[in-house]
Amino acid sequence: MKEMLSYLAAALPARTSAPARLLALQCALRSTASGRVQLPAGLLAGMRTTAEARAQLEDTGWMVSGTSGPGLDARLADPVLLARAPGRRARCRSAEWALQVCRAPALRTTTPSSQLLALTLAAQLPQGDLHTLTDRGALAYVSNLDAGQLQEHLDLLLASGFLRCWSFDRRSGDLSWSVDAGAIPARAGT
């Protein structure tokens, strides 16, 4: 998951919104080996995906949509993604885990930007741990937030109950945090 989030941070323009990035993540993880992806309307509605998010991915050339119906039928246009993606079964498990994280009770009323940050934080945690640290600049880059926005969204995640605490060490540039024990679903085989 960390690698896929990092890939998307590099592959998508900085102007790409958080909802479009979350949609791109699901597309990348659920695509076939040839880059075809079909997402049902119910999944898109559950993710609160907008037509604008779809249009952003099409405008960047990252995705070519095949239909304009309620579901998504598209082809991913990035050959780098297709060459480096792990097996489809593992990617589908990762896609489900990402949805579970974003749908966690503590995140249900948060913005897509906060959900993307929460998912990025969750992906950083070693399996079974509730506390870790990472480079603040790298976290901001993958989450598509500047330093001020990062602090704001960390505070929002703290207020929502997703995070128990967070701190920044100015000398090292490291950000440390702890999540609530029930905030992140187990990663079944991912």
C-alpha cells in the first residue's frame, strides 16, 4: 500500500484533489493486468466519488473512461503502473483494506483530504503496531498537503479520535503518531 500511495503521489499532478487520488488508488488496485478497471456505482457512491474526481483523472491522461454511466468502466493509461503492480488478488485485498480505513467510524465525517492522510498514516504503520514515525516532508508529499495543511489535518484526525497523539521533532524532521487501537482494520494478508 505504501508503494502504491507513493507511486500515485509521483504520477498524478499536484493539483489532483484528494477525492480523485482516492479514486485513482481504487482503480490502480482493482485493475486487470491490461489496465482495465470496472467499479460498480454502489462502490463509487460509498466512496462519495464525484464526476469532478473522474474528470480530473481523465484530464491528466492517467485514465481513459469508456462509459459515462453510473459505474466506472475505464482503462488506465500509465504503463509504469501496469508493469510494477503485484498480483490482482493482493491488490484487491489492499483495495478493500483502504476502503475499510477510509470508512472507519472516526473518519466518516472527515474530508477526503483527512481520509487520504489517515490512509497514508495507516499504511506507514508496521503490522500490529499503533505507533511509529516518519519523515514529515515525505508524509506531506504522499498525502498531497503542504506543512500547514498537514498540521491542520493531523489535528482534525486527533479530534475525530483516529489519532491518539502526534508530535513533530524539528531537529530530525520526523513526525510521530499513535492511532487509536480500534481505528485501523487488520490487514488480512496485505
